[in-house]
Amino acid sequence: MVFAWIKRGLPRGLYGRAALILIVPIVTIQLVVSGAFLQRHFEDVTEQMTTGLAVELRFVVAELEAGGMTAGRVVAVPLGITLREGTAQPFDGPAITDRLFYDFSGRIVISTLMRYLDGIVWIDLKTNDRIVVLNLMLEDGVSVDVEFSRRRVSASNPHQLLVLMVFTGILMTGVAYLFLRNQLRPIRRLARAAEDFGKGRGRDYQPSGALEVRSAGRAFLDMRSRIEQQIEQRTMMLSGVSHDLRTPLTRMKLGLSFMEESEEVDGLRRDVEEMEELLTGFLDFARSDALDDPEEVDVAALVEQVVADSQRGGGNVSLVGAETRPMVELRPQALRRALSNLLSNALRYGDQARVSFTVMERAIRLTVEDNGPGIAPEDRLDALRPFVRLDEARNQNKGSGVGLGLAIASDIARRHGGTLRLSESADLAGLRVDVVLPR
């Protein structure tokens, strides 16, 4: 449970995670070193130095009380301590202290002086951070200002260490990020090449970077070459078989045209027409791998043209367009083929179809709905597979089809980097097909 919460809070991108890997150790090391250094150096060492100076001040105070200001200065000057007559008045309250908020060692200096010296009225470490000024009230009521160098009680202020560590940490993090960026660039190039290949785009890619990245790049190139070869062989085989079968089918149609009309001849003619439809579906399925080149297209105009062609063919098709008409980079012939297949299926199994075009922030959605019997949720995954016909679930009085319409449309959507989803139409009560393509 805890790990799941941590995982949700982590960055999702490679740059963010790499930066986190760099920053967390650096910050942890700085915190540990700063804590240890402040504790041992700026606290312990400062306390030792201040204790030594407090002993000297007690000796100076003893001379002041015994022989006055002159005797006190005789012993104070060699010790680096300056004495002046003070103006403070005796009072019973706590001593007044003043220091900078980031002066951590000053807190140790003040507490040590207050512990070893009596009669302190005030201590000033803020006016000049290079010297320590304090006021002592002697037993005879005489006020004395005592001044000495800050270096006598502490090596330096802790903020100098903190500023130096933070600056160095930021600088080294930036340098490490630049090196890391150079190491991650080949990985991103490989990811873009793989993504473009999945969308049917040919991108020149040369393996580069670390040895592991180069090895992955060469493996990707070998895989891409094998897949392209298999696709080409499949396309050539289907095209060749379909083309070779058209010749005997044409002879059969010609022979049937010279025969007298009968039930047997009508049955043979329907069989020949069904075989031609199958061959046409095979060719369309084979051509779905050979997509046209992407270009900037007005998708709304393309959808309107496909709907108009279907309406001219006698189809009852309505269009619900979007207010905006964005230009999207895609393959127009392939998208036209996919949309035509979806409309053909909708009119095959229903007598009314509706096409909707929706523009979203990062994608466009084409929706084709019909008033046919639809497809059961458990059969929708099989309906997207090639050569699968769900005749028992669909209306058969308008032809059974080949079982490639949805498969071709799904393949075209996937090669655009999008998806094809099947659901139930809320308005027409038939099948709803959503094609979502990235912008």
C-alpha cells in the first residue's frame, strides 16, 4: 500500500526520474554533512573557543574590580580585548541578546558567555558580525563595554558553509543533468523511431549512445527489417492470389451469362459474386499495410466528402460536425477507406447511420453509429479480428460481408497511433464505433 502511494507520486517521464535519482542523493548527503559539521564544528568547537575566552574575560573582570579601568586594560590589550566605559544601568532582568537569524554559532557563543560570566547586561552580535560586543555590570555598579574579535570564539559563520554547499550542489546537479541528457537522447530517438514504425512511418535511425542503447537500436533495426519483409511478402502473396483468381472468375461469369436462367444458374452467379467480394476484401486487407504518406488534412472536409459519397449511393446517413476544423497530419486515403468501411457496415446491418466528428485537446474522434442489432460485449473483441463474421448477431438480409471491414478500420487507426472502440449507441440503439486519432 505504501509503495503504491510512493509510485503514484513519482515522475512518469525518464527525465524526471533521472533528475530525482540525481537530486535525492545530493540533498541527502548535504543534509547529513551539514548536520554533522554544524554539530561538531560550529557547536562543539565554538563552545570550546568561547569557554577559553570566557576564562580570559573573568581574569580581566577580576583586574577591573581590583584596580579599575587602567589595571583592566593592562591585561586586556595583550589578550586582544578592548574595554570602554559603559552606560548601561543595573537591572535584574535577563540579558538582552541580538544576533542574525542565520548565525547558528552565535547562539552557542551567547549561551557559553552567559554561563561563565556574571553581570552581563547585553550581548550584540548583529551590528557588526566580525566583532562581539557585550556589556558587563561589575560588583561595584560600574558598567564596562567589552569588545573582541568574532574569530576568537568561532571559526566562521555557518551560513557560509551552507551557501557554498547549496551553490556547489546546484552547479554539480546542472552539470550531471547535462551529461544525463546526452545519455538519454539516444533512448528518446529509439523510442520515436519505434513509435513512427508502429504508425507506418519510415524514419531514418542510426544506433548511438551507450553500448546497451546501441545494442537495443541494432535489435530494433533487425526486427523492423524482418517485419517489413514479412509484410511485403504477405501483401505480395494476397495480391497475387487475388489477382490470379480474377481470371477464372471472369471466365465463369462469362460462361454463366450464356446459360439459360434457372435456379442453379442464379445460385452459381451468387457464388461467383460472393467470391469476387471476398477477393476485393482480400485486396483491401492487403493494401491496408501499404498506407499513403501522411499530410496535413482538413479532417472535417474529408468526413463530409465520405458522408456525401454514401448519401449519393442511397445511404441514409446524417453528419454531426464539429465547430472547429483543425488541420491534422494523417493519411487521407487510409482514413477515407476506414470511414467508408465503417459506413458500409453500418448500412449493411441497419437502415440508418450517423457520423459524428469531435475535436478534443490532443485528439480527434470519429463516431459511426447505426440502428442495427449491434454486437454483444463479449463478441466485440472477436469482431475486430480479420475474417471473423458474427452473422448470428447481425442482420443477414443485406449480405454477410467478408469480415474485414472492422479489421481494416482498426488496423488503420492503430497505424495512425490511435484506437478503435466498439460500444452501444445510446441514441440509435445499434453499434457505435469510435475512432480516436492523435492530433
